[in-house]
Amino acid sequence: MNSFNTHDDTQKIVEKYSNSNIEIHTFNQSQYPRIVTEDFLPLPSKGQTGKDGWYPPGHGDVFPSLNNSGKLDTLLSQGKEYVFVANSDNLGAIVDIKILNHLITNQNEYCMEVTPKTLADVKGGTLISYEGRVQLLEIAQVPDEHVNEFKSIEKFKIFNTNNLWVNLKAIKRLVDAEALKMEIIPNPKEVDGVKVLQLETAAGAAIRFFEKAIGINVPRSRFLPVKATSDLLLVQSDLYTLVDGYVIRNPARVKPSNPSIELGPEFKKVANFLARFKSIPSIVELDSLKVSGDVSFGSGVVLKGNVTIAAKAGVKLEIPDGAVLENKDINGPEDL
């Protein structure tokens, strides 16, 4: 599922597979007008007729859009029974036949994969039991005075990976009956100085409408999102390899958790990030890395333990080829 923002880029990728035997279905989700906070009128009515006047209403829109696009009927006519829904940036989201077998055996119409929460995931939605149904609770729904309680990894030990397994016939039944009344999540934005509201829904919030819906606790390996260049550094390094289309973590990594990586704004854009590395450093034995300022890395660099690299303003700091940095604080060439 694409939005009007991602459709063209996705089509370019899909075209690469036009001569393969893989059948790739794409469809666009809905687009809604942004609402001006001041008077609750649609932004396009104020003269904002371009893309900025509109927004995609969250991934909860996957169910009606799957139906409206005709893809739902196509899949049902092909005898398909379940759809596996996942964020495209989650490299750990792969089909697991064991999960599918469990759902078919137990006639579960909906399954949400959850995984143990760490301090990096405190904002992630969690499952609760409310009014006799399993429900998703998102941080945006939590009153300010209870946010710290929600973030506690002691009280709420799991979070939603947004890997979802859903029965197609059940989707058809609920969409046709207009029964998927998910909670609206207000998302305030600003467009050219105008404060606007986006009213969104989350796919996980649909869990309470399906019969025999369950959450299943999965290994952390099934949640590997790449949302920033710090995540890209992890998956491009020797910490991970690609085997038959699966992203596999290096067994040489002893610690169960991944290194903590913080990169400065100089690394934010992918092109700038790639230009600053002759090759991605080895990080199998790294615990944490903080980089700020005009820093670049040579080839064959090895990072271990806790490493901080901070280039002073106006100074270009180059980590030489083959450097091994272990538990180092580097503020200039003299520290190398």
C-alpha cells in the first residue's frame, strides 16, 4: 500500500521485477484534506490546492483501501486466506509459516506480533484487555499525567511491531458492514505557518473487531526498522548479512542487544551518510557510538566498546583506513 507521496518511487522499484515470476500488487491508500485548526475547514478550500493540502490517513486505512482498490476481491478469488501486513521499513518482517499454521488451526482472524519493550521502544503501542476485548493502546491516546506510566517497561512489557496477520474474509465482512470504527488519532502539523490537523487511524487498532484476535510474542529479530541513517549503519555493517532474502544477525555478536548509535545532522540524509564512509565500519563488538561534526571514516575501520567522535566547529576529522577504536573519546586528530 502506497500513499500519493510514495506511489511514484515505489513503482520505480517494482519495475525492476517486471520480468520475474513474482506477482507484485500495489494500490494507493486514501487521501484526505488537512483540517485548519482555527476554523476546522479543509485546507484546500483556503487555496492550498497542491499536495500540501492533503494527507494519507495512517495505516489503519489499509483495510478499506484494500477493498476499494479491488485487490481484496482479487486475492479472495485466488483462494488466498490471510494477508501479512508490515511496515515496509521493517527488514525483520518476513512470513513465518509457524505463525500462519497456528492461526489457521485456531481460526484466529487477526494476530498482532509483539516483542519485549526496551528503553528505545517506550513510545510503542501496547496491548490491553478492555471491555472483554484485546485492544491496542497508543501513546497518543494516553493522558499527559499517565504518559510516564505508559512508557514504563516494567508495567507495559511488550509493544506492537505492526507485523499483523489478518484473515481476508474477515476483512471483507467487516469493511462491507462498515464495522471497523477505529479510534481517531489527531496528528497536529503546520503547513506554511498554518496549524492543521490530520485525523489518522492505526491498523493495530482494528484488533478488537476481529474474532479470536490474539497477540503473539515474537523474537526481537522480527523487528528491525530502518527509519534513520543510524539504523542504516547497523544493517549495512558486518552485524547483519543477507541470506536468501533474510536479514540475519551475525552470530559473533555476543550481546543480545544491538549497539546504540547516534549520528549528527551531517549524516541525516542518505547521500551525505554514504559520502562519509569509504566502507561501513565493523561494529560487532561495539556498545555505543556517538558522532557529531564534520567526521568521515576510512575503509576497514573497527569500532569496539563505547566510542565518541566529536569534531570541533570548522574542523574536518577523518578516521584513517584500518583504525581500531576501542572505548575512545576523540575530539581531534591528536586523539587518534
